[in-house]
Amino acid sequence: MLADRGKGAVFVPAFGAVAAVLAALPFFVDLFYQTFLTEILVWVLFAISFDLIFGYTGLLSFGQALFFGLGGYAVAIPVLKLGLGTGTGLLLSVAVPALFAALVGYFSVKLSGIHFVIITIIFALIGSTLGESWAWLTGGADGLVFPAPPIDFGLFRLDLMDIRSTYYLVLAVVALSYLFLRRMVQSPLGKVFVAIRENEERARLIGYDVRFHKLLSFVIAGGLSGLAGGLYSVSLKYASATFLHWSVSGHAVVYTIVGGAGTLLGPVLGAGLIMSLEHYLVDFLQATDLVVGAVLVFMLLLAPRGIMGLAQGRRK
Amino acid sequence: MASNLAVAVMNGIVWGLILALIALGLNMIFGLLHIINMAHGALYMLGAVAAWYFIELTGNYWLALGTAPLVVGGVGLALERGLLRTIEDKPLVTIICTFGIMLALQQLVLMQFGGTARRIALPISFRFPLFDLQYPAMRIAIAAISAAVMAGLWVFLNKTRYGLWMRGVVQDREMAVALGIPVHKVYMWTFVLGSFLAAFSGVLAAPIVSVDFMMGREILIMAFIIVIVGGMGNLWGSVVTAVMISLIQGVGSIFVVPSTATVFSLGFMILVLLVRPQGLFGE
Amino acid sequence: MERAPQPPILALSKVSKSFGGLMAVNYASLSVNKGELRALIGPNGAGKTTLLNLITGIHTASSGTIRFKGEDITRLPPDRISRRGISRTLQVTSLFSGLTVYENVWAAVQSRKRFFNPFVRAEAWKDVAGKTEAMLELTGLSDKARTVCSELSYGDQRILEMGIALSTEPDLLLLDEPTAGLSTRESMGLVKRMRAMLGGRTILLVEHDMGVVMELSDRITVLHYGEVLAEGTPAEIMANAEVHKVYLGS
């Protein structure tokens, strides 16, 4: 009776098939496309983490870039300055942004609607302003270039200077994160988030601590946005204060809206579609943002529930 | 030192009056349509860019100041009628939508205008002595024009029928509908007026700052700060806050690095949002 | 043999609330006993909804105390008050409008849990599923379980909201004008459904329709300008001259 019941029968083989295809792809495409696929996967993770806070909990955060950028530095700085491993760095890229999300969220979830949007932008701006001026730590707008040491899994070592190995690392982490989020949004906790999105007052009146659950959603989303940033910096071997800028959050907003907010598949499709579109248009238009902006506006006006909404509408 | 301080104060006032115009447009659109217009900075930039083209064509800054804002007002008209009209009752959707418009406008300008910053020559090159420094008279003219436009706006809002309608809609939308005020027309002209003001300040700022496709990005945030600290829907609060913040930043940057000043003003804004969300001058 | 009188389940003592100098509730005292259906009536602006808002923590009283099951709840937030066992419907229907009827009831049933496990599928909670289906049965909405609730008829939405309020297993249920906006015929249907759903529960009912009030309530409290004007059985209230003056202006 709950909306997702019975979909497992379709989901498990579908997810397996997609994962298998993605795992096989590096044997058929060249290094350029392997890098491109890695990048898409990173933004997929960023988009689905944003979707948890926006699509499922109903809070429009334009501040996710702060956690994305922090995630990048949470890998780069320990690896470069403390000599820690990449694996430790990636763990930190979840923990450090989640900690900051707890702090930012503590204040932000006191506000709602447009005030929430604005306060998240301001927090991200503080982050990017400090990131740019503390060049001794962050490298400023030039950023930090670092070599990502290999990760030792005991049975094998993952050489992160190798593009294909990096692709597999990112694929595995993003796939696991997707499964984690999917289970969460179908879980009792996910039902609480959705209830808050649909009607905050009603949720409160039936006994849900709305502010606490908003904060929880914000922290989880922040941690996963951070992980996306960490993976991004590992794949580029580079972290920069420009990733902290609030407008970077726009990527997640666009992918999620275009694909369909409040579904996990939507942001995945949105990221894949928009990034491919940008990739193919850039050669003869040099105007990717124009197309992205136009697609965003027209989806909002004509198909506010995104690609997923269009697909479900047809099935009805 | 005294002359540095005098220049900082002068610059603070001039820049504050420009910011006030931008914030007034943003605040009018918010107060009336309840839209957080993320494209407002892009409209400011568009005004400056349009002015640059007009000056290339005619060589006359004053002609550009008269025409470029009208063109951008037309762009505002098209945006409101074509896109925003259907989603005006959904604040979050309009934020995302105007964000998309911002991306598109910036990119359009990048394609046509290029990525390099360009300068507009001062139309008044006369300078007058200020302590032991020379201060450009153009800046005084800019401040005077800003103030004049604001005075005109005050007269428009308080003395004309359209202005009274606008204030009526802000106070009580349902009552306004009941009284037969054409609310949707008021929305439309408010958005056009807001766009016009953004562009007008863009043209005014153009000789002081350099013109490029990203120039609206930081301004948008400044305008947000001013509108929130001064109080959303409180136009007078925006003007006072704009001059105040600009003065504090201008004078403050003599003593601290600009980024510190920025972080402090952002922190102050968070404090206002949390403690006095109606703004410092709200009720 | 007479039983010792039980303490009231809800006791308001000299509760006041002002909004910017305007007294919405003025020194109101009121107690509701376990098992009774108490109606709260009064002209528009008498402070009835404000009183419910104070009891449920949506607003906090300016002075006075509200005790529930013997404990002071005056300053608790709405979610904590709900967990103590007070549930309510709102004057303007308040549902999870984008979700199905089933999901609406589910959210309310599930709310009684302490820990919302993020690692299990919600369906795995068989007890919640069972209670949800039982509530759908009770509300008569079982065959509309998959309907998105914004597509329900207005009358069904009112019933669903009552079902949601009941799903939190409250010891006290507050109903704010359940028949508001319904036609006479719909009202009669709703009252019939209410009788089936609400038997034996402790209820505080705010209602304009005097027919509904007379039919359902055990006792009536009359509120006027934020003050308690009269209290008694339906018959006593009908006979009260002051109440007549307030309602009829004679």
C-alpha cells in the first residue's frame, strides 16, 4: 500500500543491470569518456544528496556547495599537509561536512521558506569568502593540487593516479550511497521527512519533532554532499575554494528539478542528461549555461515534476 | 589619513546610493510579488552592458542612461509575462526559475559581449580637491542622480494612482482585488519597474566599476543583505541600510581586509535573520 | 456505592492569552473529565480556536496553567503534547495533501514510535501496517486507500483528518469545527460516522452547528470574549438566559 511496495521486484534486477553496464563500460570507452563518466557519477551523488533535503524534506538549500567544497578540502588538506591516506580523507569528507552541516543546520532550520534559502546562501558565502582569503590553508581560488595515494584494501591496492581505478572507486561509492539513500527514503525515517515536506504543522501535531528531523536530514545530506566533493577532488587531484561558492549548488538544483524532485532516479537522469547535453553542445554553442538555464526554466513551467513526473504521468 | 577617510566616506555614500536603487527594485518585487528575484543582479549587469553598447554606438553616456534601463525594463516585461506569471504564487519555484534566468542571461552576455571586463569613460572628467586628493565630480553626479530617482520613486508611490495601487496590494492583496485594483497588472509593472531600477543602477555604476558578465553576482548578494537587514517590504529601510552598510564597508576596509568586512556583514545578516527576521527597521 | 470522583483529564486554570494587547482568551478555567464529550461554543471571535491552540502548544499561554493527566503542559511544544496524548483536527483541513490516504494514516500511526529506523523498509513494521488498516476500516476509507488525499471529497477529507488524529491513540481528542464547510446532508453523514468512530473517547469539540452540539455533547462550555460565560448540560445551556442574550442579542 505504501507507494514503493512491490517495486523491489523491478528494482533489484534493474539496478544490477545498470551497475553491470557501468562496470563494463571502461573496457569499451576511452580515457576521456572514463573521466567524463566519473564526473557524472560525482554530480549524481551531489544531486541525490540535495534531493534528500529538498525533494524529500522540502527545504530548498542553496548552501550544499559549502559541504561539497568542504568535502574536497577534507581530502586534500589531510593528504597534502598531514600525509594521511586517501581512504581516511574520504571518511573525513563525510564527517567534516556533516559536522559543519550540524552547525549550519542548527541555525538554518529555525527558519523556513525563503528565509531558509537565503540563510543557506549566506553560510555558503561565508565559507567561500574565508576559503578564498585563507590561501595558506586552502590555496585560495587557485586551489590545492595533491597526489592521491593508493588505497589499500588488503586484497588489492587501488591506484588512484589511474583513471579507470578512480572510476571504479567513484562508481562503487556512488552506488552504495544510492542504495543507502533509497533504503532511507523508504524507511520509517523517510516517511517522517516526507510528512514534514507535505505539511509541517500536521507533522508537528501528530508528534514529530519537526526541527530535529529537518536537522537530521540536513546533516545526512551535508555528509553525502561532502562525500561527493571528496570524490570530486580525488578524481581531479585538486580542491578549490571556488567549489565552495553557493552557485555551485545550482548544479544539484538543476539536475534534481529536471529529473524530478522527490525521486532518487530523477536526479540521476537529470545529471546524466544535462551533463551529456552540455558535453555535446559545448563544441558548437559555447553556451552551456544558456541551455541549462533554459531547460531549467521550461521544465519548471511545463513539467514541474521533471522527467520522472512525465514518465509517471504517461503511465497513468 | 584625513583625506583617505574623506574619500572612503564619499565613496561609501555614492556606492550606498547606487546599492539603494538596486535593493529598492529587489525589495519592491519581493514586497509585492513575493518573488526572491535571483536574476536581479543579472538585470543590473544587463543594464551596464546595454549602456556600453549604446555608448559604442552614440558616444553619449547620458543617452545610454536614458535608454538602456528602458530596454532592460522591456526584458523584465517579457520575463514576467512570458515566464513568471504562472508561478507567482509558489515562492520556491520562482527562486529556482529566476536562478535559471540568471544563468541564461549571464551566458547570453558572455556570448555576445565576451568574457573580458570593459571600462566606460567618465562622462564628466572634472575633479575637485578633497583635502590633498582630487575627487571625481562624476561620482557626486551619480549620487545626485540616484537620490533624484529615489525622490521620483517616492512621488510615484505616494502621489500617483499606480503607486497607491501598489501600496494597496502590498498591504492587503485580497482587499485590493475586492476594490477592483488590477492586481496582475500591478505585478507586471512592479517587475518592470524593479528591472528598470536594477538596470539604471547598473548604468550608474558602470563608469565606477568595470563592466563584465559576472558583475551582478556579488551585487545580488549585497542587495539581499540590504533588503533583509532593512526589512523585506520596507523600502525606506532598504535605503538607510544600503548607505549604512556601504559606509561601514568603505570606512572599514581602511582598517581591515575586505574579506573580513564581508564575513562580518554576512554574519550580521545571519543574526538579523535569526533574531529580527522582519529587519532592523521592521515592526 | 459511589466511586471517588476522578481528577479531570484536562484542567485549564485561569488561562489567558493576548495578541499585542488584544485578549483572545481571558482568565478561562475549564476541566474535562475522562470519557466525556464536551462542546465548546461561543460567537465568532470568542477565543475557541485560540483555546485549542493553547492546549496543543501552537501558542503558549500568557498566564495560567494547563494540566493534562495531572501534569503541567502549559509550555510544551506541540509535538511533545501530542506524545503525551492530545490530538486534534484543525478548522481548515490539514492533511499531507500530496500523499495517499494510506500514507497519511501510516504517518500518524507510525508517530507513536520512538526510533525511526532508517535501515528497514517501512513495510517491515507489521504492527504499524495493521493499525493503519484498522483505522482505514474504522473511517470507512479502505477502498480509497490509494487515492491521493487532495483528490478526496471535502467530507472525506474531514473524516480522514479525524482518522489521522485518532491514529495517534490520544487520550484526549480536540475537534475544531468538524462540520465547517459541509452541507446539512454531509454534516449528518459526518455526525453518523463520528458516532461510530468516537464512541467512549474523551473529546473537546468546538462547533458552530447547534444541532450537532446538542446531539453529540455531554456537557457544554460557552465562551464569550475569551471568558467562560456558562457551563452545563445541553438542557441547562438551552435554558440559560445569558447564553440566549449572547447568541440572540435579546
